[in-house]
Amino acid sequence: MTQDIAGTTMFDGDQAQKGLALNRMCFSFNSAENRAAFVKDEEAYCQKYGLDEEQRAAIKARNVLQLIEAGGNVYYLAKFAGIFGLNVQDIGAQQTGMSVEDFKAKLVAAGR
Amino acid sequence: MARIIGGVATTHVPSIGKAIADKKHNDPYWKPFFSGFDYVHQWLAREKPDVAVFFYNDHGLNFFLDKLPTFAVGAAKEYRNEDEGWGIPVARPALGDQAFSWHLINALVADEFDVTMCQEMLIDHAVTIPLELMWPGNWPAKIVPISINTVQHPLPSMARCLKLGRAVGRAIESYPQDLRVMVVGTGGLSHQLDGTRAGFINKEFDQLCLDKIVSEPDTLTRYSIHDVVALAGAQGVEFLNWMAMRGALTGQVSQAHRNYHIPISNTAAATIVLANEAQAARKAA
């Protein structure tokens, strides 16, 4: 995985190939029924979509940076985050190691 | 003949959909963004477009990564929105203009843009939010959605998207029916959702893009996709939709309105209206 722009993973062919199963599972979360099925039995749901060990561990940890490392694309990961009522500011805070309040304050400061 | 009356470009952040549903227009956080639409509403009421051609990117509602077209054109009677998984309300359907869509598809392929043709196509928030911002509560114009891949690299270049827009502009103007057509570009401006660089915003680069897109869009083609990711953030590449919108304006272009505000969610929000004085109208004058 190349990160020649610091803190940024290009979602390229390598990442897309690596993350196909993970992103397909997250794509399924467009449906409320599928979101409920995941919540009911997370392990079985991951198995059904053929996630590898790295991906299953990242899902279990709810860790966005690990999910990206495992090939996840952020638009699909946002659907996963949606299951827990988390938005892109919550996941931004998690990835940058900031509190949500500090993350929001940083965005406001960018406008000054 | 069909006439291109102008273009609108706007941010399409999903949380805007929630804010509309919760009627937060006058909330201090939202007001600087929503008030940027007062002029857009006046302009649309005056210009009354029959059709809006949308350049946008799908975020995993209609397309998945298994089969992902670089450019796809809708040719449906109706375009539905569905649950996108992140808790924003499902929008009403938008009406299509199938004859006009097929005219555009035929003209684009003849012009060497080999687009994917979609007789069925779901539209996501990148189309429905701009529609609701432009025409709150009622969408009088029919639409033609043109999706550009901004998700999975390699992405089409800034130059390619400008050329696509120009081909769409020529295609619109060769339509024999008297239609008033507007073009819309959605997404951006600078933002990044993923990685330890999440929350990246670049006001200076955004301002440059807003300045140059009006009358010198070609100067922006010097930026590679890699440059745009570096300067505008990983999702700032949605500016490709703006480049295509601008390309479709074939006449004398002037900025009628601009609004820029940081932040809406993780994004530098912008809205512009570009007027297009068509070649034919200039000759007549």
C-alpha cells in the first residue's frame, strides 16, 4: 500500500482487489434488512461475504484505519459506520485520534 | 434547437439531506450554506430550465466496485433514490427525458466518448440533494444523470472531464427540439474523509479553482489526479464533476453567483451559478 501523500491511501486497483469482499459486505448495508442481519450475527455475516482474517478483525475492532488497510473504501465503510449511528465526523475523529469536538473545531478553524 | 442556459455547481454532502429534513435552514451552523441558494432560486425561477443534465459521482448506491464505469449516462423514464445506509431520508423520484438521453448517448459515442448506457439507474444523494437545494419540495425539471467515477482509481483526468463536458455541450446544442437545458456539477470542494489526513481542507486551492473555472478552466487541467488528491483531499476529486459541468457551457460564460463556506460536515462547501450566453444569441444581438 503506497502512501506517498501522507495519511492518504489511494483507492487503486491493488486496494480495490484486496477489499472486494469487505466492500461488498458494506455495500449490502444499503438494505435495512441486511444491517439487521449483521447486528444479529456478525460472525456469520462476515463469513457469508468471505472476509479474510484481517478484515474480520478490523470489523470486530470497528477500526477505520485497519479497515482501510484491509482494502476498505471510505464510502462503503461509511455505510458500516452508519449501523452504529456514526457519521464521517465521528470516523474522522477516530482516524486522527482526536475527540469529535476537537475534530469539529479543527474543521471550523480551517475556514478562518 | 436546445439551448444551454447556464450551470450550477454545488456541494452534495449527505448531512445536508438531514438538515433539510430537520428544517435547519436558519440554524447558525447551516444558514451560511443555505442562504447561498436564495440567488439560485431566483435564477431558476427566471430561467425555467426544462431539463437538467447532472454530472455527479455515485457513492455505492447504483454502482458497486465489481463493474464500475468511468462515464455512465442515464436513459430512464424515472430515477429512484433508495436507502444509502447512512440514515438520510429517501428522496422522491426524479423524472427522465428518454428521447433527450438517447440523443446525448448517440452524439457522445459518435464523438468518441464511449459511455455506459443505463436504462435503469438509481440516483444517490449526489443528485437528490442538489435537486432539493435548487427546487425545494418540487422538482419541475427532468434530468439526465451522467455519472463520473471519482471513487476507484484510475480516475479520468481533469482534462478528460472538461472534454467530456464539451462533448455533452455540443450534443445538447445539436438536439432539434426547443429545450431549455441547464447543466449541474455536484460534490467538492476540498475534503478528505479517510486516513490520518481526514479533515483536510484547502481554502486557498478551492479559491483558485472557483476563480479559474469561470473563464480559464483549461488552466486547471495542469493538475493531475494525484495533484488534486494532494491539494483538495482524497474526496476533493469530486471537482471533476465541476470540470465537466463547465465544459458543457459552450458560449460566453460569466459568474452570476458564488458562495463558499467552511465547514459543512468535513467539507468546504461551495455553490456557483454560471450564466451561458449562447453563440446563436450573440450572433442575433
